Amino acid sequence: MAIRLTGGDLGGRFIQAPEGRLTRPTSAISRQALCNILISSIDGARVLDLYAGCGVVSFELLSRGASAALQVELARPVVQLLQRNAKDLGISAKCQVLQQDVAKLTLSEGTPYGQFDVIYADPPFTEAYPDLRGFLKWLNPDGVAVFEMPTRKLPDWASEARDLRKYGESTLAFF
């Protein structure tokens, strides 16, 4: 399945998403809204894309001026697809893909990642939606974290978000 990037330098270009149910790409409406909301935070931003899937969100942010993205994904075929998408877009130098279970992710001090300006997480919409607040410690003081959540059943801690925006089946929670 091909997904079109909606804006920036790479706007109009396509990336590939895995067939089947391995991922649930963020809708174009949600991505455009996200980028419009984050417009002042994107330029030069270091992005952490958790549960990256096909990488469409971090590719959109890179297209609009983010400087680097660390994409974290567990499934090996999806990791390979992320790498191929970055290569096809000509932005491999700005993307690092880490094959890792997000629940077990640790970034040790002294890594090239440092803290992030934007953290985006879009975990599978299961009954046991993970508590992602632990990743907020990796956010720069002026940064923003956005967690995509199932609108039908927001986790209790979603009430701590500074803003909630609903887009159909998905809600973007801003921290």
C-alpha cells in the first residue's frame, strides 16, 4: 500500500506501508493537523518516533524541516521497509531505525540521541494501551510529545494532556 506525504519538501512523494495488519498508518487528516499544530516546533527538531510503523509521521516532520528522526519499531519486515522508505526518499542520513520493543527501550547517556524536541507514539490500539508518560523524561524542556490514542477508549492518564484533538478513531494527546 502506498501512502502520500502531505507537505514540505517531500510533499506528494509516496512511501510504502506493509500489507495486512502489521501497522495502522496515521491518517492524512491527522498528519496534516499534527504538522499544523507543531509548525513552530518542527524546524531543526530531533524526533523520536515510537511504534514507527511505516514511518509516515517522522517522514512528514522531516519533510517540513526536522533535522533527524529515530524510528523505533519491533517487526523486522517493517524495520526493513522503514529503511527502504528513507532511502527511496533520499533522507537516510537523517533517519536512524532501531529494531526494539518500545516497552523495553532505554537510551543510555552518551548516545547520539540526547533529548528530543518532538516525541510521537502510535502504539497498537489494543485493550491494554501502554502508559507512555515515562518517555516524557526524554523530551527537551520546550519540546512536545504527541501520543495517538483510540478515541473509543482513552486511557485514564490522557486527562493529564495539555490538549486532546479527536480525528475520527484517533485522538492526539499533546504533552
